[in-house]
Amino acid sequence: MMRWHSAAMFYHLIRPLFFSMDAERAHNLSIALLRMMPTPAAKKADPMLAQTVAGVRFPNPVGLAAGYDKEGLVAHKMHGFGFGFAELGTLTPLPQPGNPQPRLFRLAQDRAVINRMGFNNGGQAAAAERVAKRRRAGGPVIGINIGANKDATDRIADYVTGVMCMAPLADYLTVNISSPNTPGLRALQDRAALDQLLGAVMAARGTDRTPIFLKVAPDLEQADVEDIAAACLDHGVDALIISNTTISRPELRSHDADESGGLSGAPLTDLSLQRLRDFRRVLGKRLPLIGVGGIATAEQAYARLRAGASLIQIYSALVYEGPTLPRRINSGLKALLARDGFAHVSDAVGVDA
């Protein structure tokens, strides 16, 4: 059976095959191949990179962002590639097919991706059964990303359902209100709606202390940043994930650049970093931040840490860089920390803020 390191190397040999396929078909094939691989043994935490964020011990700061493993099929295996944690989903209470295909597009010249998937998933009940079977003591850190069904008449009730169903199975829950592919979902970022949502979500958590993270869009004005920050503090949110995909369109060169949906990858780097800086400026050290969007190198990950992120997540960069990327980022982070005289990753968090 193929070892995990060999599998990572194998990707570079078969990448032309993946790129000859429709992007969604290639994605599904990668999931199928990973399902056939053995679950790797638990990895030891790296003393220089491990840290506790929101009460959860992360063995290193490099996570897999939501969107790759929508159904909870392989998240429990991703530490084999060097990830410190993996976030599965987005999961909705009821199964839904998502938006019509094609809905996933590689923008190779821009090292970017456009998606308008629309929370396609088999529903929380099916995912909960799978996750329950695969979770084990000492296993990898697993986050679960929850959302609302497209046709829900009460979206807040959908998030409450998600908390009650998935919290017992997660190391942390992410409330995703920032996808641009469910009409009206981003309106939940408005202060009044966000107060109502977070109040209901935190009440649903009850005595269960599963940390609640909030994932926001990069397409925010300063007033939005201040409102979201205040709501998170008021309601006791445990961490803020910055950011989801963007609906903005910088200058792009690739075919399919005009497709609708959320843009991720290299063109998101500067925008997502700026939003992270904005939230750090408003929040200071009062709330942990997680940096996502356009991270493809150790240097870019390090810039997020120095800007105030305690953790980072990657996804689109894997399409172009392959599954050796998390290990390369972790190795590069250690070199950068040592270069700058930091003994531990937490020492670098926010030094540029």
C-alpha cells in the first residue's frame, strides 16, 4: 500500500492527468484515492510550532481549510500530509445538490480557483455518522464547518441545528456566513442579524464547550470589521477565520476568469492579509485570528502570523503546489522563526500589528 510521503510525490507525476479533467471530477478523484489509503498514525506535536488556541491543542499551525472534504470522508487522514488540523464541510442540516455544474474552475495562469459550489453535501446526519466512526482519542484536530440550506425559511434555525448535531463530534465548529454562493447568506454579517445568529448559536452550545469560530468574507468595509469584531466579543466567539473567497475581480489572465462565484488562490493574498490586519487592529489580542486566503509559501504564512494570525489554513494552493505543501510551509516557518530569533511560533504572532 502506498505510503503517505510516496503519495505526495506521486501527485506530481499524475498532476497532468488531474489538470486534463474537469476540476470537480479531478477533486472527486483525489478524494477517492485518499479514501483508499490507510489512516496514518498520530503525529507528535512539533515543540516549536504547537500551540493552544481557543482551548484546543494544535500540533502545528497549518490547517486544511473547509471546502476540500465536504462530507467528512478524509479529514481524519490529512495529518498524514503534515496538516496540524483539518476542517470539513460546509455541512447543512439537509442534503442538497448545490448549484448546477460546471461550478468549479481552475485559473491556472493566475494560480487561482473560482467556485460556485453552493454547499453541496449529503447533510449533517450522514456526515455525523461517518465522523463518529472515524474519530479516536489522540487523533488529528478536526473542525466542522456548518451552514444553512439554500431554501431554508429560517437560516438561524439551521445553524442551531448544526451546532446541536455536530458540536459533540468536533474539536471546534465554524459558523460559515461568508460564502458568496448561497444567495443572501452574507447578509448575516450585518450587525443586527449577526447578533441574533450568534446569540442563538451560543445558546445552542449550552454547557458543551466546543469552541465556536466565525468565518467572514474579505469583502468588508471598515465599519463592517468593527461591527463583526464587536459582535464576536459580545457573544463570546472563540476565534475568527479571515477569510472566505472574494466576489471582487482583480485583473486576471486565465480562461474562465469571468465565471461567477468566489475567487480564491493567489489573487486573494493581499486582500485577505489586509482584512486580517484590519481585524487585528480593532481586536488586538482579545480574540484569536486564523488567516486564510492566497497562502502558498512559508513566507506568506509567516506574514499572516506576524500580522496577528495564530493559525493559517490552505486549500487552493494545494491544486498547484501539491500535497507536500503543508510540510514545506511548516519547515519554512521554523527556519523563518529561527532567523528572526523566535523560540516558538506564538512569539511571532502579531509582532507587526
